[in-house]
Amino acid sequence: MANQANFPVRTMCQVLGVSASGFYAWRERSPSQRGIANAVMTERIRQIHQDSYESYGMPRVRAEQQPAPSRPACRTSPYDRTR
């Protein structure tokens, strides 16, 4: 951890209101499913932005991420009142 060189872990934990044992347990845990999904999404966003020569903003990046809308297999007639 970056600040361990400047401050003791116990002091930082006390300031942040967490236990030192909880910090060490958290540090040893494997990433959660959500953490992994967030990392994958972050990398995809960075790749889309880079592929656009860093010109895409949030609306275009979001549009790139979302799957294309699916079309219904068949359309019902507006005159079909059986539904």
C-alpha cells in the first residue's frame, strides 16, 4: 500500500474507523464478482475511448457498450385486436 511508507497501518485504520485485522483480511481476499466485472467494464471503456482516438465522450461510449436493440421476430397488425 502506498501510504504505509509514510504512516503506520494501525494509525491509518484508526483514522478511517476500521480494524487493523479487517484491513489485513481485506488485503488477502480475492476480488469479488462485482469487482471483477467493474474491472472488465473499465478496461472496455478505456479500449472504446482509445479506439475512437480519444474523441468519444460518455454518450458515445455508452452507446458502444450497449448491445444493438433486437427486433421482434414478427409484427402484429394494428388491426389485430385478439391480444
